[in-house]
Amino acid sequence: MLPNKTTIALVDDHPIVMEGLARLLEKEENIHVAGRFTTGREFLDYLSDTSLHVVLLDITLPDISGIELCKKTKEIAPATIVLALSNHHNRGIIMEMLQNGASGYLLKNATLEELITCINEALNGQIAFSQAVKEIIAAPQLNSFRELARLTTREKEILGMLASGKTTTEMA
């Protein structure tokens, strides 16, 4: 590990994405990209022999789900910060990653500035999200409204009586 530098590993099944990301991150003076991996197995083998500050982890990998790889990473190296960097914008996947120990989630449409901000927030112990992920999490879910509106048969009957002007005594 280099002194005063944040060591980062990239795990993504698209080599061109990793190459571009690595070049951008290496321009940051306090970041060192320690490894690039296209499979979960390669990354786990590497992780067992070294220590990292941060891993930027895609969800879709050829040999293991990034969700499962996140869990295994936290088991092997609990101090390593896992940040999901994915195209998956499903709220359920975001929540699963957090449940498995991720310290944040970014969509691949994030800017470099957003990525650096999220890395720094995670290094400072915060849960970090790109702006697009914040919007996904903040958006109400349709099924949550359906659950609130469910009434029992008796409740519907009482509401009907209230609507028709019946008094409490008449309803009883």
C-alpha cells in the first residue's frame, strides 16, 4: 500500500470501462489503482493476499453476482470499502448491495467529480450515492401506496356509512 494514497481495485467485466476508469482515477494524486479484475474469482484471489481501501464493483460479472461478491469481500476484508458502480438502477438491487455491506452505490452515468466525492464520503464513514441513485431511493414506490390503501371489508363498510351521513350511533 502506498503511503498517503487510497488504493482502489476495479472489478468490471468490460475491460474498456476499466481502462477508462483507471486512467481517470490515476490522474487524482491521492488515488492508486492497485488492480483491475474482470471476474470475481480473480478479485477474491487478489484480495486474500493484499489490503485495499476501496473496491469499485460492478453488479454483472461472468462468474458471480456483484451482490454476492460484495458479501464475500466484506467477509474476507471487512475494512475494505465496497462501492457499487453499475448500470443497474433497480431499487431492490441497491438495497441488496447495502445489506451485503456496500458503503455506497453509483450509476455508471456518474461524473468523475461525483465518483471522487462518493469515494471520499465512503472513506469518511458515510454511505455514498450518486445523484441518480439518491433520486431512485427518494422516489416513492407504487406498491407502498397500494399497501397503505388496503382496508378491511368492515372498514370499507364504515367508510360507506360515514359517506352516506350516518352517525356513530346509527353505525353501531
